[in-house]
Amino acid sequence: MVFEWGRKGNYSYACARVKAKKSLLLTKDNYPKLMMMDLNEIGRFIGETQYQNEMTELASRYSGVNLIELGTSRNLARTNSSVLGFCTGELKEMIEAYLTRWDFWNIKTVLRGKFYEATTEEIQEDLVPAGALTEEYLNSLIAMESNVELLEAVRRKEGLCIPDEVMAAFEESETLQPIEDFLDKVYYTRLLERIRPTAKPKKLFLHFIKREIDVVNLRTLLKLKRAEISPDRMCSFFIDGGEELSLHELTRLAGMETFEQMLDEFNKYSFFENISEGLEEAKDGTSLTTIMRELQRHLIRQSERFSHVYPLSVLPVLDYLIRKKIEVDNIRIIARGKESEMDPEVIKSLLVV
């Protein structure tokens, strides 16, 4: 279904609002301070920031890492809903389309939780009901007996049917990654179908989404190539519509003889300089963690650059939503790392700042 775009939208007002919200985000200097705190101190610290309402509401029932995770998740959902609430016209429609990603995020969260036999409370802590799926509906998915039943319920509601080849990859790998990658593909495919780039605001929106698709495809390519999945099977997970990486180019990269040869091809692309450190680690066989983090940073740089070039457009709003999500991720990474007594350098390596 294609959007019937309405009136232009309140770009000046919305961009001013997100600029004010952006000023409340944690600075880079805050993260080293959080790294030196224990869980109770982290909770008190963020309880004095924009997370105050959620932390206060939950403090009587939760503590430690549970309080931090649930408080930040609820704040993220409310923030996204707030941003959508003060946008109007075509701007609102673009943000609404973008935020449907949380429906797919939440489906993946429930699948993952049930797959690893997490408790209901543990799954609920990671939900961000900022899309069209309500918290009540998501709780009904959590209550289901199996992921098969869950996927059938989602198919009935969302028209989402997992193809046989995806289920085969899931069974072969014994991980949810093939299903999660498929859900990402469905989200972006549907999003592209809903955008008619007939005017500059929508063209900017489409341009940004295409760059984001490149990053998603790169992450999928890296994971599947490292896992030695066959090129034919890999290609079924790629999302059509990227800015720089067409399906033809992704297929060519997937067909490279070795993982290292594929990585050598990356120097041809605009994102190469932003992921050079991670490429070296990946070539050494150390880890994909750094390159995955650098790809996320690359996307942040893109959103920031375009938001400066087009200050009265959808892009500053998207830039804020991305940064808010990353801030919540960083806080949760630190909290989980502290609870697990993880080495501080390992925690630091996982942050996107």
C-alpha cells in the first residue's frame, strides 16, 4: 500500500522541537563517568536526566539492571510517540512509516526471548511499543506456547509468512538470525513501497532510507559470509533498493571465493574509510564487533551530515530518533556489562559514541 501523502507538514516546528530534545541527550563525556559507577549509581544518574519520569514510576517495583533496562525502554517508546505526536502532514506520515520498524523489533524481541526461554518479565523489558502493535498485543504474543504459534499469529495480523528457505536456514544454523534478517527485509521492502518520491521532502527521506539499507545489507553479508552460508542462500536475505550496493553488486560480493577477498573489495565504496579499523580485525579473524559498530557510526555520520545540509526537513528528526536509540543501547550495554562483571575495555568496545 502506497501512502496518500497529505499536506506538507510542520518542518520548522518539528525540527525546533527535536533540536531541543537533542540537547538533552547524554554527551560523550557522560559515558566514561557511567563506566565508573555501580548499577545503583547509574540508576540515580539517569534518574536525574530525561529518564526521570520512567525511573520514578518503576523504582518501587524494580532495581538495578532491571530498573535501568525497563526505564530506558519505556522512555524510548514515549519519546518516539512524542515526536510522532508533534509532527503533522507528510512529515508525520514519513515518521510513522519509519517507526513501523519497532513492530518488527518487538516481534524479533519476543521470538528471541522465547527461543532462549527468557521469562515474561525479561522479554517485556526489551519491548519498545512505539509502532502500530500495542503493548497488549505484544503481551499476547509472549503468552503463546511456541514460536511457531507466534509466527502464525503474526502472519494472520501482518500478512507475514516465513518462506521455506528462511526456515531451512533457521534450522540449519540453529539461530534466529535468518528469521531476523528476513523480518528486516520485509520492513524495508514495505517501507520503500510506501514512499512516492514526487517532491523533495520524500526524495530526501528515500535517499536516507537507501543508505540505511546499504548498512543493513552489509551487516547481513558480513555475518553470512563469515558463517560460510552459500551465495545463493545469502542472496535471499538481501534487501533491494540500496543507494550504493545493488542486488547485483551484493551478489558479486557474496560470490567471492573467500571472506578476506570480499573484504578487500570494500575499498571501492564511500563507507570504506569509516570502517577501516573493523575491516582489519575482521580479516584477522578476531571479531565482527568493531566493524558492526563502525557501520552504525557511519550511519550516524550520514544522518548528521544530511540533517545539517537540510535543516528543515525530515532528516533532523530521523537523526534525533537514531541518536536516541543509540543512547538507550549504550546505557543498557553499560548496565548489562556491569551486572555481568564484564571487563571495562570490553564494555567500552561495544559502545557507539
